[in-house]
Amino acid sequence: MSDPSAPETAPAAPAAKPQKRLTRRELERRRLLLRSLGATVAALGAGLVGWYPTGRDLFDRLRPPGALDERDFLAACIKCGQCVQVCPVEAIKLGDGEEGYGLGVPYIDARAQACDFSCDAVQCVLACPTGALSHLIATKEEVTMGVARLARPESCLAMRGEGFRGLARGYDFTGKLRYEEIDRWDPLPVAEHPYDLEICDLCVRECPIEGAIALAPLSADPADKRRMPVVAKSCVGCGTCEMICPAEPAAIIIDTEMGLALEAQKKEALA
């Protein structure tokens, strides 16, 4: 007779079934599935990386002369760099990794080096093999890169009635400009060209488009030296005024075509 106080023994656990080994075909199928999943994740990641700069408005770049609308320009540009090669002042640069889908796409940083049309026409347009820089452009006056705007009137020397003496951007500035009175053909370093101006008019003086910008008196008083830079419709947005402005940051800047379009959309939405 069994002892009722004795502890009950737990039932024995069923024996574990041996794991089935995968055949070579099943292993290969699993590897293929994992590779496909990895490729899908990588493709989605690359796509998101490309779209990220778009959300940050990093495509609001000053494009070379003759550039199509941004969407068409990005679609047509093959990133060959031919426009970079022919620019006499090396104003055109290629977008880096932060540009997303704009990687390798040409742009101009006007503050660092403007397009001063030292080539006399538009050599970058002639060099473009796809028409991303429109071949309908024949002269610099037909270009529409953007529009100059007096963004910081309080910094403008002309608005304060002040002159300027010295180097426009300092001795270490690397930008170039064609000074026709010195050399008709070759652009010269801005750092080698000092100025001595009773009233600062650098944006007007160095503008390559005749009549695109002028200085207007702020009052009818002849003794009032203050002048306001006034941008005309003939401005093509080359950026020379922004580059040569001695104020830091520049008092006058270039609004790109894309930037102007976005601003117009915002105004319409608020209206």
C-alpha cells in the first residue's frame, strides 16, 4: 500500500522531436528570400534618403543659366559636369551627398562665386548635352536664374549714405570677376581689386546686365547721400550683386525661381 504522505512524482515530459534538417533547396530558397527582403529595405532606405532633402527645401538652389523648371531640370540633367568644365570663373558646382536626388546636379553659390557672364554668352548652355540648360537661351539677357532683393536694408552702405574703401570681400576671398576696364577677356580675383567710393554702388557698378539695378535717392534733399538699390525687371539673378556686396551677411541676395514660386504659393494659400 502506497504512503499517502509521499510526494507525487511529476509525469515524464514527452521526448523532444528531432528537428528536421532543411534540404539544400530549402536553404537556398530561404537565402533568396532574405536577400530579397534586404534589397527591398535598402531600396526603401535609399528612396527615403533621396526624399529627405526635398522636405528640407535643399533643392532651392541657384541653378546655372538656362536651367529648366526644377522638376524638369532634375529629370533632364545627367550630371555629366560639362557645364562645370566650361565656366570661366568656376561658379558652377555639383551637389554633394546631402542633396539626395540632387547629388551631382549643378548649382551656383552666388555669395562664394557668382555667374558674371565672363564667357560673354552662355557657354554652360552650349555645353549641356541634354537641354537641361535650355538651348533656346542665346544671350545673357535672356537668362532667368532668379531676382535680386535687398534683404537687409539696414546693412546696406548705400542706404546709410556711406562710401566704401578697400577690398569688397577681404584679402582671402577667392571669387573672381571680369573687370572690363582692366582685362576684357580674363576674370580677375576680387581680392586684387580695391575700391574707393564716396557712395557704395558696388552692386550697380559690377552688375553685368545693363540697367538691371540702380541707386535711387531716399529723399529730395540734395544733401542726403542715402540711396536705395532698386532692382529692375531686366535682372536675371546672376548673383554678382550678392557676391560683391561688402556687408556681411550680404545686404542684397538672390531669390531663386523656385523660391519665388514657393513664396507665391504660400501667399495664395493665405489669401
